[in-house]
Amino acid sequence: MVGPLARRRLLLQAAAIAGGALVPQAWTPALAQARLGEDPFQLGVASGDPTADGVVLWTRLAPRPLSPDGGMAPAPAAVDWVIAEDEALTRVAARGQTLAVAEAGHSVHVEVSGLRPDRVYFYRFYAGGHASPTGRTRTAPLAGADVARLRIAYGSCQKYEAGYYPAYAHMVADAPDLVLFLGDYIYEGDATDKGVRRHPGPEPMDLAGYRVRYGAYKSDPQLQAAHAAAPWMVIWDDHEVENDYGGDQSQDDVDPALFLRRRAAAYQAYYEHMPLRRAALPVGPQMQLYRALTWGRLAEIQLLDDRQHRPHRTCQAQANGKLIPDCDERRDPTRSLLGPEQEAWLMERLASTQGHWNLLAQQTLMGEGVIPGPLWSNDGWDGYPATRNRILEQWRRAQVSNPVVLGGDIHTFVAGDLKLDPEGPVIASEFVGGSISSLGRSNAAMALLQSANPHLKFGDGEVRGYGLVDLTRETCAVRFRAVESALVPQSPIRNLAAFVVEDGERGLKPA
């Protein structure tokens, strides 16, 4: 572990670089006003983290996305923005100018306020004589508003090499009010000779490398179209930094101080490329990502970060890769997958939520996934089962209305119920929304997993796609949307499976 003095020094250095660079008083070069010869909006536009009176608008100036600097000069660049109530941008609601600076990758995060609640808006950026594509976004309803319905699309795991993104074309056509991305936005590995396209450059270890990797992913037109269609709320999993990392522990157990430098670079690049608020601005290797969204009285969504704050892996003496037998440490109640501060925050949110539906958006399969042996994965909730049990107990103790879990990570569509005891009552249901392009496991393997875990009611790892949630006061309806093939840029889609959770009744049902 990194000592407190070393950690504090690292954080202070990062604050001077990352934080100071985003404070206007720290900008000393002359403002770049010259025309840009190339279109700087090669990475598209996005919006996110809506509130009842505002939303975050995002872009990054990058005329050459696969260059570490995006092809921009070091000087700051002026960026104008406008948001309006119509697609022609004639009924202007707000407009302004901001600066894109090299220290932040010339990214732009505009926190618009003063908008009307529960409204659709359109927005655009202008810089260097160029106009961005027009994006569509919306605000959330007022906290106490009586909302009839909410449509959420959610997905994860979009390995660039493994497939194309035809799922996003269908997601746009499904017209969600909100998109949840639940982790593995990029994959950090070296380029391979497999798959349909190639990662640019070697595995990223520094900020320049991560910027190039995001430049490749965000250049995809189908991903850009999905970002421009609705506001997104994003959380990460492991590949945004390194496969299977947790806390300050890397997959290969390198020196934690060295790994935290890499994590700091990865977190900075993540912030630069996501429509996040300034509250999420990383300070060195630390970044505030967990948060909640209220959608009138209909729903509250709690979004978790189960990577940054977890303690080291458990039961390592007997581990076979990430699979472990049972041991006392695995069940140690002091170990928290979320860390004590985030877990306390979640318990408070669950105790005070007024949402009719409460969606817990997190990275992976929350329910137990024991493998005959028995063996458990130490890379998720099964490595920290006391954390899962405390959440289940809080849902029951606080009488939380209609809890539902959404997840990703495992590249497999899964639907199941959550219980404290195998013979006890259902407390919540969960739906893992497959993967956008990352390859999954065989259905034969899924059948074995389901036979050992009867609370898992459905599993399919052989298709790619996303989940679609339709909420009303009466039902939470979930459809698993599967494309025919992610190996081609355009592909038909079908409803792989459909489920419903009814108001006040615990447990999923086939729809």
C-alpha cells in the first residue's frame, strides 16, 4: 500500500496539474482565436448527468484523434456553445463561451443550468470556424414530480477489436430517455491479430496512451450517434485502467506507487472523454464517481464504483487465477467492495430514497455465481459477500421500494433474483445487459453456472447487445436486445428475452 505521505504528495502534484489547469486564473498562454484547418469535432458530442434544471454538455477538440494531443496546438482554444428547445437551434435557452485547454486534452465540460425540467433540448459547439454535430439531450423531472414513464438503455463492454457497434444504431432507434454505461468503455490491451479491427498503439501506460485509445473508440460513428441521442450516465469497470485491477493493486501486483501513477493517467483520460461534472474531476489517482439520479417520484438510480475503493484480493494462497475456494477472509465483514465511505453513502441513500423504483447500477453480476468445486471469483461481489449481504439487508430493513439491479462486465445476458438465503424470500431482481461487442461465454458454460445457482433464471453469452428498461408505476419491464452479429457494422436486432417486475412484488417473471 502507498503510505499517507507519499499519497498526499501524489495528490498535491496531481491537483497542481489537473485541477489548476482547469481554473481560468491558471491559463497564461494567449487565447487561440485562429481558424482551425481541420474539423476539431472528430470525436462528436455528448451530454450527461442531467438534473431538473440542467445537464453537462461535452466535446473534445481533436482534429487528429489518434495523436496524443489530438492534433491541437498547446494554446487554449475558445469554444462557443448553444442549447435550444428546437433542433434548428432558434429557440435558444442558453449560450456561452468556454476554453478548451491542453492540460485537459482540449476537452469541454459545460454545466448548463437554468433549463426547464423534463424537457428535450438540442445543442451544438463552435470552434475555429467549425460547427459540431447537433446533439439531443433532456433534463430530469423535478424531484417530486409525478412521472408516468422512463425508458433506460444500458450497456457495457465494447471491445473495439472484438466487434463493431451495430447495437448502438438500434439503441438510438429505441429512443431512450437516458443511457447508462456500466463499464469497460475502452480496453487497454495491446493490439492483437484477432478481431475485426485493431487497437492503435501499444497498451497505454500514461496519459498520452490513454488519450489515443479513447480517440480510436470515440471515433466510431455509431457510438457517437448514441452519445448525441440522449444524456448518458457513466461508470467504469476495470479495463478503463487495467484488467482486473482493484484499489491500488494491479493485475500483476506491480509496486502500488507505480500503479497509482498509471491509474491517475487513466482517470484523467476518462474524465476528459466523458460527459461528467466538475465534481468528478480527478485529483491524481482519486476520482469521485459514485452518485445518484432522481427521476421525479418514479425512480432513483444509484450508480456505484466498485473498483477504486476495494481492498486487495482475498484467499490468494489458494487462488487459481481469479477463482478462489472459500476462506475466512472472503467472508470477513470488515471487507467492503465499495470502501467504507461509499458504502455509508449508499446506505444513507437507500434509507432516504423516495423513488418508487430504485435501480442500483453497478459493474457486474451482483448475485452469487458459485462454480462447482466450489469456487468463487475474487474479482467481484463473490470476493466480498458481506458487502452484498449488507445491501440486501438494507433494502429489507429500510423497506426500499422495488429494488432492481442493473449490471455488465461478464459479456453475458443474465436475469436472476437476489436473496439473503437460498431458501429465503426474494429481495431484489437483477439484469445483466450483455455486452456491446466483447465476446462472452458459451451457453453450455452458462447452463452449468445456472445449475449451480438456481437464482439465475436466464443466461446467454453467445450474443451481443444491451438492455432496455421501461418503467411505469406498475411495472419494470426489461428486454434483452441482441444483434444478429457484431462482426459486421450493420446488423438486425431481436428481443432475446423479456421480463417484468411488478410493483410491490419481489421477483422477476417472464414477459
